[in-house]
Amino acid sequence: MRNFLRVISGEKPAKDVSEVSLFGPGIGECIVIHLGADKWFVIDSCRCPSTKKPIAIKYLEELGVEVSTQVEGILITHWHKDHIDGAFDLVNECNSAQIYFSAALLKKEAIRLSKLYKKDPFASTDTEIREFGQIIEYLRSREEYSRANPVQASHTICQKTTPLKIRLLALSPSPQAVTQSTANLFELIPNVGDSRNRHVIGQSENLNAVVMYFEFGPFSAIFGSDLEETGNPNTGWSAIINSGMQETLSLEPAELFKVPHHGSANGHNDYVWSLLLDNKPLAITTPFYRGRGLPTEQDIERIRGLASEFWVSRKSRAPKSSKRDRMVEREMDSVARGRSVIKNKIGHIQVRADREGSLKIRGNEQAVKYTA
Ligand SMILES: [Zn+2]
């Protein structure tokens, strides 16, 4: 049974009710998960546009959750700015949580690279790499480095069998993706005397992204992060399909899908929809505002045809008219930017599943729902 509502619940879910809350963009994306029994898990981070607090902290405190004891884990799926903004504050406040990183990020290449960006004179650039460096430095200085855990495909983060079967495990990155990313990171380390690059973290980091599978009794979900198709059978979504993990890990087809890479076509793989997901699952994603914006009209068409409902946490930017004069366009852009600062409220989709598997889906006023 599915039930769609327009108002987010401000009540804490019962101990035997799971929750998946998707926020974004703030800039970026964050998923807050109730693992049952007042234990919580956070995937990625973005900030509340008005208070600048990590949105996960703001939301959990509003629910009455004690973040320092009840957040069991934080996963940074990859270190793009739209997934790591505010993660240092999150780690700082959720001080009993285990911290999970995509495996390549805990290799010495990534750590070395992050140290070079510690005192960056260009404050507005490379925040992702400095945010990451800050977390590593903080854990080291407090001798809590053992809280940092590398994650790759088939790594189980949590598993319980009573009173309900509850699992949280990783479907990516593949071992090949970790090797390839580590080699890429090594290439980025500047030689002595080289001028340092800004915006050093390239698009290729999506190769590293951690996809998660969550099971809570009869309910299951896949969180696709920004994982893309790469054209290589041993990396990206193909690696998940080719690994046979759905059999070896006895994965039930998921009912909820956080569509990867903000709905972009480069994150699409037909087999994911036919093998890993229910027929017509509930699809959710966050938009991405840089460039032409994601999801595009075509992305929305594609996904609404595959899903029972497709929810986007906020509207993606309307496509620009190609005929419009550039000057006018630029002016309209700046007006729109000014407006969006005023109306800047983060989108929120809240999905709750009880132990019988019945779902309640809620969205705040920013969330947009597309039906088939
Ligand atoms: Zn992203």
C-alpha cells in the first residue's frame, strides 16, 4: 500500500518504522536513514541554505534525535562538492558515528593530495578537497582515525536479523574502479615547483561513488549516488550487474530507487531497472543546477516511464530558449539568482516504511512529483 502526502512529518518515526529522507539541493544532496530502534545513518551532506548547518543535523535535531549518540554512521559516497558540503561539521557533531568513505579516498594518494589543499588562498574553490582534508586531520588529531572505514562493493555496514531483517551494504565501487581512481588521484598530485591546480577534483570521481542497498523487513531501497555508466564492464553500473551480487548477497528487488547522478542519462542502465529494482519502483532524486541543469526534460520522461512515481526534491531549472538574446539571458539569470536566494528552501522527500512494508511518501512544498 502506498500513501502520498504533501506535508513532511515532524514526528520521530516509531522504532519499527524505517525512514529515508532525501534533501537537496542545498547546494547538494543528503540522505538521512532511520535504521530502526532510534538509530540513524547519513549518506552525504549539504547545508541548510538559511542556517548553513548540515541539513542532516538540522532535521534530526528537529525530530528530537540526539545526534551525538544516535547517528551510527556517516557515508561520503564521493568527494564532489554537492555531496560533501558540511560533512566536517556533521562528523564533528555526530561524534560516535563511524565514518565511511569510498575506498580510494582512504588511500595515501588521496590523503597526500588533501594535505596540499589545507591552507588554500582561494577560499571559494576546492572546498570539497579541503572539507575532506579537515575530516582526516580532525580524526588524526583526536586519535580517532579508526573511525574512518573504506567502503567498496559488497561491504556490509550494518546487519541485524531480529526483530526484523535490516541490512545496509555497498554495491560499489568495484575493485577496478578503486584501482583506477587511485591511479587518477596519483596523477593529480603536483610535483615540487608546479603551480597548483584549482578545481582539481574532476568529473571522473563519479567512478568512485558508493551505491548503497538498504533492506528493512519487506522494504528495500537502492541509493545510486552519482555512479555513472563508464563503457567498461568492470566499473560503473555494469560492474554491479556483472558481479552477480544480486544472487550472492540475496538482494530483493528494491521498491525505492534514489536515481543516480541527478537523473542524468549517463547514470542510466536498463539492467538496473530490470534486475535490481521492482517493476515500477518509486523513484526519487535531487536536481543539479550547474550547466543546463539536471534532470533534463528527457531524463524526466525516461524515468517517469520506468517508475510508478518520480519525485524530484526541487524543480530542475527550466531550459533556456535558444532564440533569446545573450544579454537578456544574462540579465534574467542574475534576477533569477537573486530571487532564488530569497526563496531558497531546501527540497525534502520523506519515505517511511513500516514493518509490514506499507509506505508513506511525503514531500515539502519544493518537491515535485511526476507520474507515468
Ligand atoms: Zn551529485
